[in-house]
Amino acid sequence: MALWDDLTGQAEAIEVFRAAAAVAPGSGSAMAHSWLITGPPGSGRSNLAYAFATALLGHGDDDTATATQVTARSHPDLAVLSTERVVITIEEVRRLVASSQYSPSVGRYRVMVIEDADRMSERTSNVLLKALEEPPPRTVWILCAPSEADLIPTIRSRVRSVRLRVPSVAEVAALIRRRDGVDEATAERAAREAQSHIGMAHRLATNADARQRRERTLQLALGIRSVSDAVNAASTLLEVATEDARAITEERDAEERASALHSLGVEPGGTVPAALRSQLKNLEEDQKRRATRSLRDGLDRIAVDLLSLYRDVLLLQLGVESELVNASIRHDLEAAAAAATPAETLATMDAIQEARERIEVNVAPALALEAMLISAVRRGARR
């Protein structure tokens, strides 16, 4: 197995991590023991983190056994903190910090990975800070976040940062073709419409429902002619995001519940004993928090798609020769460009960004979407 093969467009970062992993513990060579991997969504932060972890724990790029254990998150010297909730709790970080004090059992290092480290509050970050200041000699921390600014300054000062770049459309399309076996045209369109977000490109290339939901989102925005249109479109977009979140979480929720019942010795369809109900209740609460995060992520994906739409409209209005993200609906884009001024389009893009920020701080999604789409009211009719 080639350890670094699926890390598209990150050759510079890969070389940094390969060199670090090649340093033998106790060799006298300096190797940072706290790392921060930053980059935009879809750039492959967590994938690179686990590839680096595999290299630190294993013996060469072709150590399939170690790679399999890391993929399954079952390696005895790997500890992972990954959350699908809104925030990482202080209790979770305290447990991880405590386990970081153990010595490696089979690997060269003990590796601690925190995905979405930006979801820690300042108080929680301070708990982690103490572990980063004086890590055991064979413990390596790997944090992932969109940018350095998402972490408190004292943590930033104690980590070595590696920033990932956005891979090109061609690089992502090549990966999708190779990994998912889709045709060239489908892979290229998915990569372009996902704006080089690898995970979203995979979803668009392999999931017809995801493609239809995206197309519906764009057509709703293009069809807004009045405030009532904007209010109705906001309601529909919220339904679209809810459907998308449900599609992502429902199957996993059912599998988790079935697994929990099996581990508790409860037969399918059987009555759960009163003494065990609290465990299932905790699982259900975790799933509800994950559903909340999934809905927010879905709403953010809608906002990103709409930003790509109005970006295309603005390019056409300004006569800029550049590849359109949504080239498949160019006729509709030209009609939208003719129905507004560049200033109006910029105002709509600002409103979309403001809606993203409002939703992230718990403003009711329906209200945030309505305010956003009212700014998209345009004169004239679609050609």
C-alpha cells in the first residue's frame, strides 16, 4: 500500500511529514512533538494527519498492518479525539491528555490526534496547553483546524504548523476517477462544483441524490423574484438541508443502536431492561448532537454552493474570463447577471457570508436563510 497516494495536491506537506517520521526516537535529531495541520475544508487535513500517524507508528510506507489499524482507529499507540457535535468538551480533552502520558506499547511513538481542534473553547484549550508544554519524549500531538487563528495564541506558539493548499480541480478529478471508478466527465464536474473539496467531490460523483439537492438549491436561488419567493425558498432550503443531514445520519444511527443493543445482550425488537436504558439514552443524546452538527454542516454547504453561484454571476457581469464553477447552467447565470448590478451581487454574497456566521452562533436557521435570500431578490424574469 502506498501510504501517501490519496493525499492529492499536498506534495510539499508530505515531504515535511515524511522527513519528520524518518527521525528515529532518541537519535539526537530534533523532531517537533506538537503539530498543527491547517487548510480549508476538503483539503485533506485529517487524511494527512492519519497518514503521518501511520508513518510514525509503522515501519515504512508499505506497513499494511499498521495502516489497517490506524484506519480502524484500533492501534494501541494511537488515541483520537474526533467529534461530530458542535464543540469538543473539556472532559474529552482531559481524558485524552491523561492517556498521552502512557508510553508506546508496540510503536516508536504514542500519537494523539485531535480533529477539528477549532471546536475547543478557551478553557478547554488551556487543558490541552499543559500537555503540549511538556509532552513525554515519545508522544506526538497532531491537531487539525481550518487556520492557525482558530486556536488560542499560546497553543499556536507551541506547535509546528503545516498549511495545506487547495488542490486543483484536475488533481481532485484524477483522484475521484482513480478511487471511485467514475468517468472523466463526471469526475471533472464533481471536482469543479465541489470547488476542490475532496469529500464533497466524492459525494457529488457517486450520489445522484446529492447532485439533485445541489441543483435544486441553485434553481431556488435563481427563481427568487419577490420577498415571498425568498421566504418560501428559505423554507425549502431548510428542508433540503434537513433531508441531506438525515440521509447522512439515519443509517449510521440505526447501526449504532443495533450495535449497542447487541453489546447489551438485547435481542432485536426486545424490551430494554430499565437498568440499561440510561446507556441507550446517552447514545440517543450523542446522536441528537451529531444531527445538529450535521444540519449546520448541510446549511453551510448550501451557503458555499450559493456563493459559487453568485461568484459566477459576478464574473459574467464584470466580463472576466475565468472558468465558471456552475458552467452547466451558464444560460441561467447569464440571465441572472443581466437582472442585477455587480454591486447587488456583491451585497448578496455578503449576506450569504453573514448568514453562515449567524447560523454558527445559533441564530434560528430559518430566519438567517430568509434574511440572506431577501438580498437575492432581482428585477426582471429569467430568460
